[in-house]
Amino acid sequence: MEIIGHQKQREFLKKVIKKGTFSHAYLFSGQEKLGKKKIALEIISLLFGIDAEKQHPDLMIIEPTEGEIKINQIRDLIFWLSLKPYSTQFKGAIINSAQLMNQDAQTALLKTLEEPKGKTVLILISENSDHLLPAILSRVQTIKFYPVKKEEIKKYLKSQNVPEEKTEEIARISLGRPGAAIEHILDPKKLEFFEEKVKELNKISKSDLSFRFQCAKDLSENLQEIKETLDVWTAYFRNILMEKVFSSNSGVEVSGTKKIKKILNAIQSTKFLILTTNASARLALETLMLEL
């Protein structure tokens, strides 16, 4: 598997494996599409002596269903962990988007984190660890992941024979997230979608409330499009923010950055509200439109 960036985190994990001091539970924390799951699979492969990217009886991967991780999934995990390993020394689990565990699921997981049975390894992956119970956070070793340098992403894109003119653009809008860059390689239409959504955003920002609310209504009808659109808007405003910050060497906050930060916070809050609660998508989007 090819992994872009995160050398420090990977080297640390490899070192504790070599020393035999690997913890029974880790939290990989950071933005989505940074490659946290790929690294979790790499580490499990090294620790277990298997190819974790292929289905293995001693590894369970839990993903959200219908926008959350439910208590039944965690109960199944707890029972499965109580069984003896099939062919390795360990049993392991990766819980992807762990912040989407509902309250009951998180509570059920606590005892396993506190008193793991046998040689058990759990890796929780989260884009927003603030939504995990403090008791869970206190029982795992947190490893933080950060956006990858733009040059590293460009280097990878060039190795994949991406045209020079596209390399710069993809690296810029990926915001240091290798997964986002790879998506643009696999699906060239994503770049067209990005440009289309930026044009739409600029139109919204110059329009009256009736047009904004109509856009909110149209967008609210497709959950996947909501997520993809809000991701584009996030990338767009983050790029503007970074350009403003790096264009000033005075240390003084550049005019307009407070407004951009406020919009970014509103977009992220709206996305989390829509994807993880039963809140009205239309109402949440209408509220967001007032900030744009």
C-alpha cells in the first residue's frame, strides 16, 4: 500500500512495535482523508504479520451504518474479541469514524478499553475526537495526524503521471489530504464538480435571501451532495484563508480573516449537524446560507 506523508507518526508506531511496547488501544485523530485508516492497516499488518488490506479472521473493521456506529456493532465486537485468535498472536479491530459511535455504543466500549482480554489491539479513527466520551479519551493513546505538505502531494501526483497543469490545482484544493488528491486522480469529474460548486458559491454570496433559501432547499434533498458540496466550500475558504495568512509577514491578522474563520466554523458545524443528528438538513443549510 502506498502512504503519502506522516513519516513521524509511522516511525513512532514502528518503533513501539519493535520494542514490544505497543499499546492495546490507540486513537488516530485528524481531518478526514489524511490516510489514517491506511496507516492503521499498515501498522496492523506489521504487528500481526498479515496483509491487513485483505480480509483476515483476526481483524475486524467497523464502519458506520446509516450515519452512526450502533451498540449492536460494538457488542458484536466485544464478543468477537473474547474468542481466541485464529492464526496470529493478536486480535485487532479498527473502528473507523469512531466519533459516530452513539452514546450507548461508546459506553459499551469502555470496559473493553479498560480491561482488554488477551492480546487485543484497538485502533479508533476519528475526524472529531471532541465527540468521544472523556472516559474513552483517557483510555487510549492519541496520535494526531496533520495535513501533508503540498510538495509531498505534488510529488505523488507527478509519480502517477498527472499532467503538470492539473498537479498544482489538485494539490491546492486537496488541502494536504492525500485521500482527496487520490479521489481526483480516480475520478477526473471531481475537479469539474469542485469548479462548478465554487461558481455556485460565488453566485450565492451575491444573491438575496430567496435565492439562498431555494439553494438550501435543493441541496437538502441529497445527503451525499450535501457532504461533497460542504467539502468543496471548506476547501475553497481554507485556501482563501491560507493565502491571506501567508501574504502577511507582519503577524497582524489580515482584514477579512475573522469572517472567513467564522464561515469555516459554520460550514463544519452544519456538516456535523446534518450527518450525525436528526436535525432538519434544510433548516441547517438555510442558517448556513446567512453566513455566506
